[in-house]
Amino acid sequence: MLKRVTEADGKTVKKLFALYEESMQDLRPNFETDEAMKTAYTEFLADFLAHEGQLVLVEEQQGTWISGLRAIEMEKGHWFLEAVETPPAYRQKGYGKILLQHTLAFLQEKGMTQVTCTIHRNNIPSIRLHTSCGFCETKEPPVNCWGEEEPSCRLYRFVPSGR
């Protein structure tokens, strides 16, 4: 079931840290302590959630968050997905696809006209996941929603049928 994260409380941060454990380990060298990293993430999350067009969505199964992402509305109807992740224990079980399908349906209800994302050109599992949900690689520069070019990535776009 798709769930929208709306608070940056201790319980939520703990669940997101578990969901994003791999990514958090990659970020760990940037912080002096685990507590400093958790504090910085809590502040980031609170600020992120305070903006109307910024969402954290998770796929939940029996109370466990098994896949998640962030969605940012760049302009009316145009969304950008980032931080799409499924922990290793839940991979190859279709949860990432369920998350993307539920997210696309949710965003269509909000008037979405297109969704873009950047995917590292060597991340074959993510490319397969996104293309299986209707995303297509574009020839456009891989610029994220923050205006930063990501040269090692490719830009993918989903446009609902009938658009």
C-alpha cells in the first residue's frame, strides 16, 4: 500500500534510515558521527516535507516500509522522482515496480502530465524497472529537479497515455 510520509519525527526517520540504509552508508563519510548524520537528515526531511510540491512516498507491507522515493513537482503537472530505493532484502520481488505503479497512479490523480528522473547509465536494474513502468530514455541532458546536471546519468520520462 502506498503511504505518504508527512512528518519528520523520530519513528519516521528510523524507518526511512532502514529503508535507505545503503544510501546512508554511502553518505556516512560526510559526517563525524551517526548522530550528526541522523540530525542532518531529520532537518533535511522536515524542510523537504514543508514544501507543498515535495512528497516522500513509501510502499508499505504489513507495517514495514519496503520501497520508497521522493517526488518533486517542478511545475504544474511535471514531477521529478529521486531517491527511488528498495532495500536488498526486498529486491527482485516486484516491490519497486509496485511503488512506481502506485506513485504514477497517485500523481495522475494530482493532475500529473509527465514524470522525469535521472538514472545512472550503469544502473541496469533501475533502468529495467523504470522502462517496465513506461519510462523512456530521452536525448535531453540529464538535469535533476534542482537544476544540476548529472553527467553519468540519463534522463527518463513517463507520459501518461492520451497526453
